[in-house]
Amino acid sequence: MKRLKGPELKLSELKVPPFLTDLYWDLRDRRLLPLVALVVVAIAAVPFLLSGKSDESSTHGVVAIATPAAGAGGSNSSTLVAVEAKPGLRDYHKRLSHRSPTDPFKPRYSGPQLAGSELGGEGGELSSTSTTSTTTTKTSNGTTTTETTTESPGGAGSPPSLKEYTIAIDVKITRTETKADGKKEKSEPTVHHRVIPPAALPSEKTQAVAYMGLSPKTKQPLLLISDAVTAIFGEGDCLSGEQTCQLLEVEPGMPETFVFGPNSTRYKIVVLNPRPVVVGTYKP
């Protein structure tokens, strides 16, 4: 056998690019070679599948109808005639013919009928009831009890009233003034009842401190200190202020003395009987 002339190729001289070798071993280690082969076969089969679908879709929408052929071929001969199909939605007049139009702005539902009903009884109007609640407040001087009565809606359907509460106190104040000759004049103690925050003490004209209500944390009365106060004596707890106290928390029944004004007048203030009181009633 005569051999054709040409360059001799040796298998040892054929070199595969390194990236193909690395890709092959990587796919082999990860056991992905069968999946790659399946993808290659699927890619090769896509053109054949698409060509088959295009042939089938070319006849979509055409209906073949057998009709008798005209001519001398006889009455039994027939031919196929292609008729174009026209799919689509039915006319909305036919689809909605069994329904009647309604006004979208007209209310179609009414509220519940409560006529003749009664809570806790049979028939008649809604009965009104009253509830009495008791609030007990403990202070250092004793125990104070406050009763509050609220009424539920009556038969006429009136809404319940809302009551606003605050913490009122009684304040005992003793005034001590130093005269020009050095003698001290001490007044009799006066008691102010039902002091509602905010309130200036000992009076609106002489505002040494102001009662600001109870502390949300400790539920103890709070006194706001005036800038004209030069000294404070007592067991109160200062909550604000570095050089001079600005906000003082006091204990009911414990005296606090405040030196106030240019004449260094002393006011001994004792907070008594903190209790909730009604300050307003509202109806919605």
C-alpha cells in the first residue's frame, strides 16, 4: 500500500491547551461530565425540535371541512376545503345578559337593627347601669379613699362621658421672717387644700416653688425650685441641678424649708394627702 506524502503527526506532539485539561479534570472531579454531555445533546436537538413545531404550527387555526365536489365526478366524491378559524371572546352583551345593572353609588347594605333589644332583659330600650369604683391612696399621714361613680349609656343611646383626673395635694405652709432688729417672726401654719398642678407656692405673688404633680417612676410629689431660692433644708431628693437644685422630689409628710428672696424669708412646706381628683368631664 502506497502512503501519501505529507507531514507525519505523532500523538506525543499533540498538545491540549492547559485550560481545557484543567476544565476536564475539574468537571470529572465534580462528577459533572454526564451533565455537560446531556447539555450538548440538548443543544444539538433544539433546531430539529423547533423545525418540527414550526411545521405543526403552520396548520394551526385552519379547519378542514369536507364538501361535495362540483362536476361530473359523481355525487359521492368530496374534497377538503380549508376554512380559517377565528377564535376570540364572546360578545359581552351575551355573556352578561342574565345580570341586571346596579348603581355603584347606592348603598346596598344597612346597619344592624337594634330596636326592641335590651342588655340583660327582653325587649324595650337599653338599660342604664352605674358602676362605683374605689381608689385607695396611702400616704405617710394615713389612708385616703376616693370613690368615683361612672354611668353607662342610657336608654336614649347617649355616649359615655370621659373624666379627666389629676393628683391633688394638701399643703401646710409656715412662714418665718427676720426683722431688722434680728428678731424672727413666725406665722401660724396655714393649710391649702386641693392644690392642683401646676401651682405656685406659697402663693401666686410669692412663687418660691411650684407643685408639678407626681414622679412617673417613684409616684412622689415634685417641686420646681425658683431661682430666687438661696438655700434648701430637708430630706428631699434633688433630681435636677448642679450648683443649685432646680427639681426636688419630696416625701409626703416630711417638711422642706426654702430660703427665699432678698430678706431671706423662710417657708416651711409640708406636702400632705396626694390623691386623684376629677378636674373635667367630656362628652364625645
